[in-house]
Amino acid sequence: MSRAPTDGVRISVRVRPGARRDEVGGSWAAARGPALVVAVRARAVEGAANAAVVAALAAAFGVRRGNVEIVAGARGRDKVVAVRGDHAELTARLAQLMA
């Protein structure tokens, strides 16, 4: 995680499409460091999983969907997502979600 150019955070995310329910929480030991796990019911077809990831993260962080943007990895399971908002609040929430 690093500070985004605007206020907010950038988060490494590992997506699990086709899950039983939408869920955000836990960590994945990725090669570049820990990533937040996001499970979504949507399949990885025609951007459905990406839209579900944005919606799930917005709900988990308590921000509008417009404040969540996939900035890298749109075609894979490993993504980098920018979440705009108060840096301190988002960082604290991220720590809770990854615990």
C-alpha cells in the first residue's frame, strides 16, 4: 500500500471470481507483498468481476463507487486499486480488513 497522488490509498488486491458471496477480507501472500482478498460472485466475463470488485471495495471502505478505481491489472486476478478518501481512515480500515 502506498499513498496515492491525491488523498487516499493504493491497495494490492487478489480477486476470487465465482465465489459463493461477495466478501472483502483476509490477506494473500503475493510476490510483491500482502494483498487484500476480494471474493465476488461475478465471473470474469466482460468486466463483470471488475465491476463487482469496485462495488465490494466501495462498500467495505464506506466510499462511493466513483472513489474506487482499478489502476493496474484489470485483466488478471492481481490488481492495484486506488481508493480516494481520508488517508488515515482508509489505512485503518485496510488494517482491519487484512487482519
